[in-house]
Amino acid sequence: MLLKDKVALITAGASGMGRAAAELFAREGAHVIVVDVNGEAAKETVAAIESEGGSGTSSVVDVRDLGALKALAERVTAEHGALHVLYNNVGIPGAAGLDLTEEEWNTGLEVNARASFFLSGYLTDALKAAGNASVIFTSSTSGLIGSPYSPMYSFTKGGLIALVRSMALAFATEGIRVNAIAPGSVETPGLPAFFRIDDPVEIERRKQAFFATIPMGRAADPSEIAKVALFLASDLSSYVTGVTIPVDGGITAK
């Protein structure tokens, strides 16, 4: 087991890529803390983990609430003493275009960037206590190449990549590795939100048209992102830090 006796925390861990990673990490021996704003979905994820003989707990947190994030970090530290894997997975598509309201700007920044920045800071001592810890961020191909329809999303995801490089340097001698995954299109419950329309037929049409632009001709399954997260979380990547790995079916190769 690649994560035997490790403690891992995953934000937005109750669906999509987060749930796939939570279940995979648990199968590999980790105790997984599933953090999500959807309490029922978080409990369902933990139940699925336990049904396979794994170990997990759920925690309901609105990541826009810094007080709640700090309380989460304090609970994790008090209960476990050390945190071996922090997977900052939370993110939203956010508003489209440049004509944003102040609330839309704040929401995108708070969920996609501020939450992960502060949670990483609050958990630094627990990560150091692990002696060999991994911090993983979910960025996006939109952080590597331009996004004409969602510049705010691209801005926040690109910022995470710069943060990863900086944190990797800051923690290089502290036993903490810091890396990011940049997914392309992934078949998750949140994927339709990127098309910003409500018509299911039109959403499917646009999805298929977009998938046709991907060199591999399809979206990723959440499990394919989770496997890369497992690589970064485990000792398989013991000399890897400060990098962003595209998992995009070839989009950024063009």
C-alpha cells in the first residue's frame, strides 16, 4: 500500500476528482479526511470508503470561511498530530468574461485561490510533523494556456501554479513537497457548469464539440486524475517538487 498509515485531507472530496482520489487513497492505506460543503455527499464518500474496508471521516466546511478553515486545521492537528497529504482540490468555474460583479470576483478568488493558500498555511506545522509530506493543488490547463471565455478562472488557476513553485522552494528542506495537477476536461458533475447554459441537449452538443479538439478525443475519467494525485502523494514522487503535471489528453502539447 502506497499510503499505509498516512493521513490525507482532500478538499472538495465528496464528488468528481476529489471523491475518486479519496477512495483511491483509502484503498492505498490512508485515513482520508473528506472535506466538502455538501455534508451528505461527504458522508456518502466516507461510507463508500468504509464499505471497502478503508478509513475515513467527513468534515463540512465552507472554504470561503477562513475561521472554519482554521478550525478544521486545528481539529486535524489535535486528532492526528501530523498530516502526510494535503490535496487542495477545491475550485469552481466562476463567472465568465471580464464584466464581473465584485461578488463574482470575490467568490472566484476566495474559492479557487485564497482557501487553498490559507489552509496550507494553517496546516504547515502538521505537514512538517509528518516528516515527509505532500501538498497537491488542483490547477487547470486554463492556468497554463489562455482561457478566452473564463479569464477569472484562468487567472486563479495560473496563480496556483506560481504559488506551487514558491511553496516548493520555501519548504524544500522542511520535508514537504508541493506540486500541482492541471486537468483538462474531466467527466465530473461540475463539468456542465463550464458551458454556462441550462439546456442539457446543448450542453451535450458543446461537450462533444469540445472533446473533438482534444488530441485523445475524449474527456478524462476522474480516476485518471486520482492516479496522478496518488503518484504525487506517495513516495513514488519523492524527488518531485515545484512542478505542474498536465493531465489533459494532449491539449497543452498542441
